Amino acid sequence: MTLKFIGTTSEHGNCPTLYEVEETGDIVVQGNRLTDPEHLTQLRDVGEGETFVVIPRELLTRFAPKE
């Protein structure tokens, strides 16, 4: 898998960041993991091995592909 940097709204190289998988066009999101048990109970259809990250809306509106 080859990752291409798309963009970040963070300073000093910290997360959150978006990457594109060059072979598939899928998006990889880097961010702070959601760990609050109360928030996790609100999620649906969680698959084994899945995790969740919190990213600012600005990152998506600024850098996420529009297609």
C-alpha cells in the first residue's frame, strides 16, 4: 500500500492528517483516538478491529476529495 499525503490542519506535524491510498483511492485518517466509553456506546455496527478517530470538520472540508 502506498500512501500519499493529502493535507493537515495541524501545526508542528501533529495529527489530524488525511492520506490517500494510491492503489485504491481510499482515504486514511490520522487523528486522536476516541476513547470515552460514553461516546463509544453511541456508535453502531462496530466491527472487530475497528477504531475511531476525531478530526476537525475543517480538515475534511479543506482537503477531502470531492468525488
